Amino acid sequence: MIIRFKFIEKIPPVLRNKYVLTIIIFLIWLLLLDSNNLISRYKEIRNLRKLRSEREYYMKRIEEDKRKLHELKTDNRNLEKFAREQYQMKKPDEDLYIIITPSEDREITRDKF
């Protein structure tokens, strides 16, 4: 007395093969259920791209700051210019007027944050 299920007969014979079924289950496990699944891999790759672009940005900033530091250490005129521009320092007998254009205002607020 053998009970046959009709829905099993509707499945193609290739998919009823135990090896093919095992491979399909294994692929589903790898793609969706594993800790290194496809979705998390995509998120990690996207995060890696973002970090690499940030790294490139900061490397450029470091090079620019090194260049500025070298200029400040080598020339006293550059040091005085830097102090006057960045810290609004002045000589005792001078008056200081700061004029900020709208484009400079955006740069200043962007640098603060």
C-alpha cells in the first residue's frame, strides 16, 4: 500500500533528484541565511566604498595641511599672514575690518561642522 502524493508528481524530475535538491538548499543557505549572505555583502561593499572615498578626502587634507605647516615654519611673513587671516590678529596701532562675502560665509559655516 503505497501512498503517492500528486503534488510530488507535478515537480519536474530534475528537481526531485536528491543531489540537485541538496545544491539548491545549499545555495539558498549561502545567499540568504548565512552570516555572510548576499545582502550583508552588498552593504559591506557599499560601506567600504564610502570609507575609501573618505580616506581619499582625508589624505588630500593631510597633504594640504602638511604643505601649509611647512610654509608657516619656513617663512615669517607667511606666519604673520596666517595669524592675521585665521585668528584676526593685528598690530597695536592697526584697526581691523572683517568683510565676509556670501560665498566665504558658506565656507566658514561648512568648516565649523
